[in-house]
Amino acid sequence: MRRRKFLKNSTAATAGFISAPLIASQGRSATAQDTSNNPKGSIPIVVCTWNFEKASAKAWEVLEAGGNSLDAVEQGVMVEEADPNNQTVGYGGRPDRDGNVTLDACIMDKDGNCGSVVYLQNIKHPVSVARKVMEETPHIILAGKGAEQFAYEQGFKKIDLLTEKSRQDWKNWLKKSEYKTPINIENHDTIGMLAIDRNGNLSGACTTSGMAYKVNGRVGDSPIIGAGLFVDNEVGAATATGVGEEVIRTVGSFLIVELMRQGKSPQEACEEGVKRIMQKNKGRKDFQIGFLAINKAGETGGYCVHPGFTYRQYSQEGHDNVPVNSFYAKK
């Protein structure tokens, strides 16, 4: 994954199950030693949803130095959590419809240990709080004020997460008098990251500020183990992006890993996972859904659809030593 070529293989209704308005495109990419002809891939490797090159670069830096996959995914997604220009993750995220920036995140390691925070406010790095939940408590999920208090006890600093840009966007949204939750218009860039280190161990992390202008208290799939993220070190790992409610209904990431356990490749598993959701939502044109997966052998796969849009799952040309494998959407 050091030097990745832009590869795409466009086809209308690729998997044969999407109605005419959708053009689904998918791509398969080379890995670190350009193993495009090697079905077993290579390690170490890191993949993430969407076009987050800096996050991938940070994670790769950890792996290339011999670090473990858990540290890699945490440090990788923290890049986006700290970026005020990314209005879908962490600091600067768009608020709920009442003006509150609330964050969700989870993390999972090679041994099945996991931690999660939901509806967390005033903390820049929810993924790190989630890791503390995993390592310092007997619990898996902490929520709301309890999660916030726990973060302060662990040394995290309070910060106002609502930047002026996100505040103004929210005020402009209120002026439209559309007091409803828009689906995947203002917000779709959850970052999910999966990695295998040099020892062949898998980890994953997922973090988001949630759906823009959501109903106060809403939580999506991102912090839910088995929905937004799942890791099984014997098989592989998966993460999701898109409308969280649809991912939760199918326990999406767990489904992808189980499909890989049954013998499907990561690409086949992601396509099947999306297929099942789309079959239950025939005619809907107001949401997107996608999965990204990696198996124990280092093979990767990804699939993302949105009725009425053209989507590409691709690997963008990156800098030396910088792996990039992202979902990227363009109308």
C-alpha cells in the first residue's frame, strides 16, 4: 500500500441487484509490494473509509515503525477527530438540531476487547476515551454525562467542540424551517479504520459526530460493536459508513466478518452486506450505505451505494509510504 494506483471498474448495477438509477462502481487495489496479482495480499496494511489520507498516513507511520494495529487505528482516526475542517468527526463536527455537538466512537483489538462511548460532549478524542473504557473499566459502553465525567477522570481536557463554521451552518439550516433530520446530505464521512500489524494482528476503530442536525440524543451505528465495527482476529474485520440505522438493523459489520468466515472474500462479503440492506429498502433514494473489510490474509474489499449517485471505491495515488484505501463519493 505504499504506492497505490487509481483503479476502477465501473459497471451499472454491478452486483445485479440495484435498480436502474444506481450506477455502482468498485475497484480493487494493490498492496504494499504491489500484490495485485497475489490473492493473499500482504501485511502490514491499513484501510479506512472515505478520503482521509492524513489519517491513513498516521496509522501507516505507526505500523511501519513496528507498532501494533491498535495503536495504529487509534492514532490514525485521531487525526480526523482533531481537524476542525472535517465537520463530520470530532472537533468541528456539525451539531444536532438543538446545537449540541455529540460524539460517538468505538475501538476493538485482536483479543476481542472493545470499548465505546456514545453521546459524548466536550471531549476532542472520543476514540481515546473509548480505549480507556476498554482498558480501565469492566464495561464496554459509557454514555453521555457519565462518559464525559470518566474522560475528565482519565485526564482528558474540556473543549468547546462547536466551531464558528459549524455554528453558522447550523443557524443557516434553522432558517430553512426544515425541522427534520436530513439523511446523508450534510453528513456522511464517519471514519472507520482497520489495520493488520507485522505480527498479523487485527484491530479497528470508528468515530463520528453523527448525522448532522439529528434529533437530540440520536446514536447511530458507529459506536456499536457488531454494527459500525467488528474485529475477529481469526477471520478479519469490517467497518461501516452511511445511515447508521440501516447498519444496526443488519448488525452489518458482524455480518461482513461472518460472511468472510464462511469463505467469501472481503469484496464479496461487502457486496452481500449491501445487497441485503438494499433488498429491504427498495425504492428508497434518501440514504447511502457502505462497508469496508479486510481479512486475515491482507485482502481488502469495499462497497458503497446510494440510489441516484455514482460511487467509486478506489485507491487514490498516494505519497510513498502512505497507504490510501478510501470510499469516495462524487455526484
